[in-house]
Amino acid sequence: MVKQIVNETKGKGGKTGKAIEKKKDDVWIPTCCWFCVMGPCLHRYHRVDGTVINVEGNTSEPGFDEWTRNQGRLCPKPFGLIEKVYNPYRVKSPLKRTNPEKGLDVDPGWVEISWDEALDTVAKRFKEIRAKDPRGVCSTFHSVAQMGMGGTWEAFYIAFGPMQDVRGGSGMRCGLGVHMFANTIHGAFRCSPDTNNTKYLLILGSNVVPSGGVCGNLNYAKAKKIVVDPMLSLTAAKADEWLPIKPGTDIALMLALIHIIIHELGTLDEEFLKNLTNSSYLVGADGHFIRDKSSGKPLVWDTAAGVAREFNAPDLGDLALEGIYTVDDQECKTAFQLLKEQMKQYTPEWATEICEIPAATIRRIAKEFVDNAQIGSTIRLDGIDLPYRPVDVIIGRPVEAGVHSYQNILAQHILVSLVGALESVGGHMGGCAHPTYYDHGIKPGADGMPQPIYHEFTWPPTCWSGCEAFVPFTKIFGHAAHLFWINMTNPPPGLPLPPPPQAYLRFRNNAIHSVGETEMVVSAMKKIPFIVSISYTYDEVTQLADIVLPDYTELERYDVLSPDYRLGSGRRFRGILLRQPIVEPPPNNRDISYIVTELADRIGFLDTYNNMINIRFNITDPYKLELNKKYEWVDIVDRMCKSLTKGEHDLEWFKEHGAIITPTTTEDQYNVHLHMVKEKIRYPVPYMDVVKTVGENLQANLAKVGVDWWSTKEYVALPSYLPSVLDTVPKEYDFYVTTSRLPQYSNASNNDCALHNEVMQQVPGQYEVLMNAGAARERGIKEGDEVWIESPIGRIKGAVGLSEGIRPDTLFMAGQFGQSVTPVAKDLAKLSVNAITPISYEWTDQVTGTMQSTIKVKVYKA
Amino acid sequence: MTRYGMVLDLNKCVACLGCMVSCKMEHLLPPGMSWCRVLVKEQGTYPSVGKTFQPIVCNHCKDAACVQVCPTGATNKREDGIVVVDYDKCVGCRYCMMACPYGARYFNAKRERYFPGKGVTPLEEASDKELQTGVVMKCTFCVEKIEEGLKKGLKPGVDKAATPSCVANCMTKARYFGDLDDPESEVSQLIRSNRGRQLHPEQGTDPSVYYIG
């Protein structure tokens, strides 16, 4: 028996016995974090004698622990914000290059300059360019900067005039493909399950459980999860079932599931399909909706009347879901009939040959999905009866980014539609709706479905990415940014491009590592004569910059998140949230808002810039900014606080309380469904007539201008199986490479945080090139061996980690590493699949514009 | 009598490592030292393979081997069951590290820095004030938080400010803390209803950390 000793604890942790030193400054400061799309989360940071030493979830105000995303909890990422403050490699003065030669391994010869010199140099150059055409400047920036958390950056970006838009998630950061179709289908920025109520999740290629932050974890934990992934990801490890699918064949699985539901189970939410989708619309032999000759409106078959009628005719009887009809002597079929016919071929036996998941398993999953959907059930929430369909299909980046991603996204939405789970309680929701676009998303178009948004064909294209000419649906929430870098280096013959960009303004993101084919991006970037990097550290883009403007980190600055900006998945609360400085910034750094205000003033568009601030931040009288006066960011923040609370609270109040939040109402949470029913708008599935039409117009326009190298064959109305682009890779490249989001890094740029990197080592395989142990044995490769990973465009060398939890034909590599310049991150000496991921027009999805994210390589010992 | 203990739900842990980062920041731990870890293990052969995530901390054993072997009394057990180390008494002999069946103790040999050659960061300066070198360290159940909380009338395991930070911050709510001697506490109820297990019970140390799930 151990003798127990009473020990009065006096020092920290009861260890030293020293009396606690009285701290002069010892406070917890409320703020919010939005470093990933799962936020915002409410946090508070602990500052002692001027040093921030800790963070925790903020539960200091009523409701904070109940309604907020993080419910008083933390994901690993915010600790990285503390580390960034004290990163000794921060840029701490404006810099200019003295060595004209540029390269990742070339010393720029930095010299420190004054802010006046730096800002005047940039302003002078930008002013000259802007006077001719603002598109002479191209720009990329961190995704949160466009979510209202980048100070006045976005106001500057817009007010400057149309810069060449090179942002977009073509790289590791974003799935991209879903954004434009989440909008087209249900007026949203992205999709997610109704996390609080879902019960059955089919997760394809997504590591959402740990990477979804607190929100993902707390809520997904309750649902049964079937994870389809070539690798036993952390999500798969926590799932009820792991199905190691052959990479790039998810479409075959989804088509087979649709086949089973329609042809074998026959269990459908017919009421939903008839009334809230275009299933009953009649389609003619040309593959387009049959329209009323005088009104031009699409027709449906009214079974009661036995005739075709306009989709929104009053007193419509029961609509035909299936069948072949004759209208004006023309044979036509319902959209659902066409779906049924097209899906006939996609049997589970067919699918198993492609995706290597047993047919019996596919049948069981389909049955479970349908059974869990509880078709026909309703739930009463706050007195409102709503459809209850607690099932969803989640697709991750390898599935929604790459060639055929449109087919995948469409199949995903058809799957949930068949059981009526689109925007239902527990079902497939649109999240993170952006009000500016949101209204467009569910505004009824002429055909009774949400008004689609796409680029009109523009020739020659005005941007070097050529999106207006080649990928029209990228107009909303999308941008095939990788095409910009291709066109800068090796444009297709005869492509007329605007004058090349004269300057590149970069705020915080890292295009060199977040796209693909790193060497190509570097060579493209070097062609831009003047690069301005707003950066807190000496990263790869900064290495190529001419002027460096060092900014504040997230713990040194203000932001206000306005209540209507986004709801996001879960939709549990609305609020006005303050981000506030926890510590003093380095003396010679400046906030992003100061930097762009000075630039707007010196370039000469302060008036339009201030006007845009008023618009973007909803600042109304009497707090509006005067147009020709220069404001400090803290003053603007105070005005935002007052304006958003109608004068009730100022910045000082928010600094003390952190946020005002209220729980969302049932109407808020299920607003899309309620809106669609009220306005009689239908989801544009299963039959994407609009995509087919846009594709045909695009084909005609491209033919007119003599482009025959860009295909539009994927602009189809119904999903179909198309062989993977990877089938065209020579057989010697015998491994697939898949990738995943890591919870410590995803969306957080934490790879230059030493403590994070140390902790990460605890999970084997997240850093390494992960290889199946049996496959490695066959090749004489042992744990830790150095190997070359070679794709058709290049090779990289790294250490192998072995695992049984990955298919024998697949490697895993994260995309968040591979830095060669960024301090701390480069010391990891880990590989990034992005470096050898080919980017090309052929490997770009024709409809979503996303770049291929799963690639093929060969592996051999170094 | 109070005996503080922890319950870790293996079903809920997703190996996000938030507890590790949280612990390291709470105690300003130097490079190479983590009082709280998550062991990730793969079991089986493809395709019948699974991964398990097992969070581990000091077990604060009722019959702690480390306390028995400590020659100076530096490692001692408080009345509330928490095993602590008095750095001023620790001579760095490391017998306790050999005695601990769980590998839960760490020797802070010398000052290690996260950014060699780049000086000392303010975080490391703060760490230096708290952590001595040449002594053995380990998880303290954040005893300082508990004591401060109790002074304010808060309840450890219930009120965040009086709860170990790995528990308070865990994003999957996989960790619980409370009084094992109170049959009505959440931890006692969880252990009862989920057949809570201790690590290596055959060692006879009677850990205060239980696993469920």
C-alpha cells in the first residue's frame, strides 16, 4: 500500500512548490476561429504577461456551449495560431528583392525597406497597370479572406476592378466540383448532411470525421457510417464498415446503387420525385424538355387529365413518373423514365467488375440506405411538419475533383433524391450559403427550377484561365485556376489570350504547392514581372516575390463575422462574432486592412473601395464610411459592430463578450425545403437539361472559333459510366495515389508549426508515402526504405510507411507537405503528391473544371 | 474521500490528437515530450484490418509503483488520488520511470528548443519558468486547474475551468473526469454501465484511468 502524502500544490502543476508568481497580465480573451469551412468556432485565448499561452473553447456566455459549432470544444488547429505568433521565421519588415534572378533555390537578396517605399512601389506599378486594364493584375488569396475574415481585402480586390481571378480550389485546399453544383441544385455553397439528425452516411473518399472539426465529430458520431475509400482513413477506421474501392471508380458504385433502388428494390419517394424534382418533365427525342409551343414552358404528363400540361399549370393532377407518351405527334418520355432506362445497364454485377466491391455488398448497402431513409415519414419540429429522411451520401475530394467529377456529383444528388433526402431533416443539405449568391440559387428560373448561373461564352477569353470560354459553370463558386498556370506556360495552339498579367498580388495562400505540377507553376509564376506577396513567413511564393508586405496573424487582428454571412452545416446558430487581437503584433508588421487601404488610397480609388466596404459589410447609416476619407480598420470594425446591432453594441462591448449568438429556428434550418415548397420550385435533378443545353451551346461556339481540342461530351443530362482517365496512363505506372485531408492541417496552413508537426508523428502513415505491406514485400521494399515515386511528369523521393490498411494497388500521400522553402515546413522533408500531379486540359473535368486529383505512379527503391 | 479519475471512450476517439496538442500547450511542454498521447495501432491483414486509437495518460494509480520506488518522496500521492512530482525534491534518478508499467513518465534532461539556432520563443520562456530540467515529469491531471477551480467552488469534471484540459477540449467528448469515490459521478456511472477497464490490471496498481467502448 502506498503511503499517501498530503501535498499542498503551490506551483503550476503542483510540481515545484514555488509560490505562484503574481502575474501583471493574466486574462482570457474571447475571439473566434474560422480557419476552415466547418467554423466559425468560438474560442478564448489565455494571455499572461503579454504572451498568449493557451486556448480553449469559449463557453463564457449563455448558449455558447450549446448552439455553437464547437460547443466549447477544440479541434487541434487553433493551437497552430498560437505557434504562428511566435514563429521566429516571421517576416518582420517590408522587403524588396535585389537579386533579379528568381527561383525557389535562389537567394532573393532581400533588403528591408520602409512601409512608405514598399506601398509606393506597389501602388505606382498597380496604378499604371490599372489605368490600362485591371486584369493586368492577377491574384490569389486564402479562402477565408473571401468569407469575410480577411479584413477589407475582398473590398479592395473587387474595387480595384476585375483582376485576373486565379483563386479557386484546384489544388489541395478545396473539392471545388461540388460548389457550382451545390448551387445549381440547391442554392448552396457546399453540401453536407443534416449533421444533427442524420442516421446513415455513405462516405466516399472523404476523411470528414476527424477533419470536419468539432462539428463533424460531435454529430457524425451518432450516425452509422459506411466508408468507401481505397485507404483505411481515420474516418474509415471509425466507421461501421470499410469498403476498399478501386480508386477512381466511385461512379460505378453509385450508378449500381441507383440501379438497385430503381430496378430491384423499387422503393422510391415518388411524391418527392414528382413534386420537387424534374422527374416528371417530358423529354423529347432530342434529349431536351418538351415545351409548350406558345409559352415555351416544359411539359409534364397529367395522368388524371391524360394530357401533357405545363409544369406549373394550376390544378395539376397526379403526375406520371414513368412512361412513354406522345405530345404533338412526338414521342417523349418522362425524365425519370430516361433515368430508369439509362440505369438498367448498371447492375451490381457490372459494377463489381469495375469498383471491386462485391455485388452482394452493394445490394446490402442499397437496402440499408433505403430502409434508413424511412420514405414517407415526417417529423414535427417546432410545430412544423417536415420530411424525415436521415440518410446521406458524402463525397470527398478524390471523388468530386477530377475528370468525371460532374458525373459523380450528379449521381450523388440523384441517389439522395430517389429517397427524398434532398434538404430533408437528416438528409443532404446545402451548407454555407452565401447570401449574395444564395438568392440567385433558389430564385425560380423559367423552367421551374433554380435559376442556373454560368458564364456566357466569351471569345477571346478575358482571363488567362479561359474559364469563360471552356468551363461555363465555374462562374459560381468555382474557378479552374490550374488552367491559368497551364496557359501561362504551354497554352493550347491558337488560343487567343489577353495581354499577359503584369503583376501578381498574393495574400496568404500558396499556389505553388496547392495546385499540381509544381515546376510548371513556378515557371509560370516567374514569367510575371512583378510579384507582391502579403505573407507572414518566407514561403515559396514569397521567395519569388519582388515586394513582401508582412501582415498580422489571426491572433493580432480584428474581424467581424456578420450574422447572415453563412449558416453552414448544422445550422445551429446565427450570430455576430468578433475576432480580436490577443497579443501585440511585431512593430513593423501591418494588418491586411491597413495595407489595402493604403494601396487603394495611393492608387486612387479610395471612394470605390470605401463604397465596397459599406456594401460587403452591410454598414448602414449613420455608420457608413464616407467615400473619400481614409479609415483605420479598428474604426471600421466599430462601425460594423454598431451597424449590425443597430447601435446597441459597439466594439468595446464585443471585445468583452466576444459574440452575440442566437439559435437558429426550424425555419432557418430547413429554409431551402420550405422555400422550394412554398414557391413551387423543383430541384433540377435527375435530368440536368440545363447542363446538356449549355454543353451544346458551348460546342457550337467552340466550333465557330475553330477549337476542336476541348470536348463537351460530358455535358450530359443523366450520369453515365465513362472509363477513368487513368486508364490511359501506361501500365508501367501501376499504383494509384490517393490523398486525404489531415485533421491537424486541413485548411489551416499549420505545416510550419513545429509543435503540430511533432504531435502528428503519433499517427503512423500520415506523413509518409503509405504502401500496402504485402505489395511492398513483393517488391522487396521495407518500412522506411527510400523510394522514388514517379508519375509521367516527374519523380519525388521519400520514405515508405507500410500498412495493411490500404489497397495493394494504391499509395497514400497527403497534399499538405512538400515545401522546399517555407521555414519549419521544409524541415519535415515530406512529400506532396501535388508536385507530381499532372495538370492539363485532358485531365480537367469538362463541366466542373476540376483537376484530376487521383493519379498513377510507379514506385522503385532509391 | 475524493479520488479523481478519468474515463476514456475508445469508441469516440478519432485520433485527431487535439488532446496531445492541448496538453502540450497547457503545460508548455518541450519538444519530444507529451504527457498525453494517442496510440494508433493497426490490426489484421488487408482487407480484414482495423485501426484502434488508444489515448494514454498517467494512470494516477491507487497503488502507484512510482511512488513506492521514489527515494526522495518527490513523487507522491495526494489525498485526492492525484500523483504529482515535486521537482525540487526530484533528483532525476529515474527509478520511477523504470517502475511505471505504463511508460507514462518523462525525463526532462535539458532544455530542448523548437527552433534550434533561432533563440528562445516567448512560449519557451514561459515554459522555462514552469519546467525544471534534470527531473521527471508526467501528466498531473492538470492539478492546478482543479485547485483553482475548487477555490472558486467549481466541480472538476463538470466545470470546464476545473477540468483537465485534454478532457475539457476533446472535440469528440471522448474523455470524462471526476470523482471515482462518488458512485453518482459521471465517471463512476460510465465505468459501471460500460464495464470500464483499467490498463494492465495484472500489475496490481489499480489505475484511476478507465477505458470504455
